[in-house]
Amino acid sequence: MRAIVVDNPGRDYRLLQEQVPTPRPGPGQVLIEVAAAGVNRADLLQARGGYPPPAGASALLGLECSGTVAELGSAVADWQVGDQVAALLPGGGYARYAVADSVCLFPVYGVPLGDAGAAPESACTVWSNLLEAGYRPGASVLAHGGAGGIGTMAITLGSALGSPVVATAGSPRRAQACEALGAVRGVDYRGEDFVAAVHEATDGRGADVILDVVGGPYLARNLAALAEGGTLVVIGLMGGARAEVDLAAMLRRRQRLIATNLRGRSLDAKARIVREVLRDVWPLITSGAAAPVIGARFQMHDADQAHAALKAGDVVGKILLTWD
């Protein structure tokens, strides 16, 4: 089959289309003929050699895809060959065929099959972290990286659930795009103070939940923007991994700090998250109320260009790779 492989892993990696063996589904798995695969920052990290796949996972890039079930492994009862699905993957999405665990599949209806490949990773990431933070519909949210795939999902989903969402972005244009998607306030973090913007948008209370993709450099300001009893969830380290924290201030305000990732969780944990998303989020996605925002599409053989677009930070929403 055709697949995208990483040549020269590291800072100067290249993505090449090559012929590789077609994988076979094992017990409890399905083989998907891929229509589209989402591009995520984790793919950039893996290509640079800094984010190896979990044991037993495909070495190919790609943490989500959509397509048609082409083959069933043993002990798969809930899916049939020909079903249109989206899948949360541990790897392997940048290929003509990908193996997925049947418990990590979503039925595709109400949205085009090619669009659905943009939803699994962002929906599962946002919803699982909101739940870990004790989120309830209507709670206020600060989403950093608001114009990216995770951020746009946080905006559309939060808005659909009645939550005021403040979103940071890297330019006035991208901040305005966040507001067009439903954020009560888009903040150009290069020219504005997001702490002041959050307090203004929440009548001085602060955000109940913060989803942070930046890490260390934002820690102190995040805690200043966080409400009493609120939770800061670190889901990325784009700005760095180290910072000092004033624990006394956190104690006084009964704030929580947690850090999570999705790819490294056990299959049972991922299956639980998928069930929660299917119950609470997928209907909003398929109805269009919280549909994934797709900012750009590239042919699979142009994966290098897709990665360059993600690095440049100009796209609003998710980048998709599609087959001819």
C-alpha cells in the first residue's frame, strides 16, 4: 500500500510517499481504507524523533483518520465491512490502510466522510480533559491555541454547551477568527494580556477551566487567570516544560493543576473516552453544532506541505490529508 514515511527523522526530516506492507487487523481490530487523516502537532514531534509511538503501534504518523471498514479482525461484532467510520489511532493514519481498535471507532453520519477525519483526536482530547477538570456545561473556559485544531474544537464545543470561551491566538486575524467561531473573546497573545481579558469576560471571577498547550512560560499567568476552585489542564508544552509555581496562592484559591496526554493511555482508558465522546459530543459534531473546523486540505503525497502549514501557524482549524 501507499504510505507516508519519515525520511531522516530529526529537525530536517522529510515526508516521502512509499510502498509499505498493508497491515492486517488483529483480534478486536478493523482495517480501514483511509479517506482522510488529521494532522496534529504530535506528528511533528514524532517526525523530529521526540515522540515515539506506543509499544505495538504503527511507526507511521497519524493519530486519527476517517474511511471505510475494509476488513474485520476476529471478535469484532459491532462493525461491518463497508461501514463508514472515523477512528482514534495510536499511529498509522498517514497511509492508504490503517488498523484501528474497534472500541476506538465513531460512526460517520451527518458530516462528509472526508471531514470526519478531523474530529477524533480533537474531540477526545478536549472532552476528556474538560471532564477531568470537573467541567459542567456553562462553566467558563480559557483555551490557548484557540485557532488550532484543539482550540477550535474547544470553542465550538464549549459554545454548543453554553460555556463562555476565551481563546488566545497569535495574531489579530486569528483572534477574530476565534470570535467568529463563538468565543466570547479572542485574545492576540502577542499584543494583549489574556489574564485581563479572562477576568473582563468573566466579571472578575476567572476561568473555571483552562486548557493549556503552551506549558511552562504560561504557568503563573494561567493561575492568575484561573477562578477560585478552578482547574488548569496542561495538554501541551509548546513553550517549554519548566516553571516555578506559587503553591501558597494555589492553596488559598483551592486551584488544581493536572497534566494529561491521550496517546499514551491504555486501550481501556481510550475506549472509555470514546464512549463518553459518542454519548455527549458526537451528536453535536454530526449535527453541525460542534463540527470540526477544517482550515486546509492537502493530498496525502503533499504531507510535507501540510506539516509546513502547521508549523507556520497561519491555518485556522484542522489540517487534513486526503487521498485522490
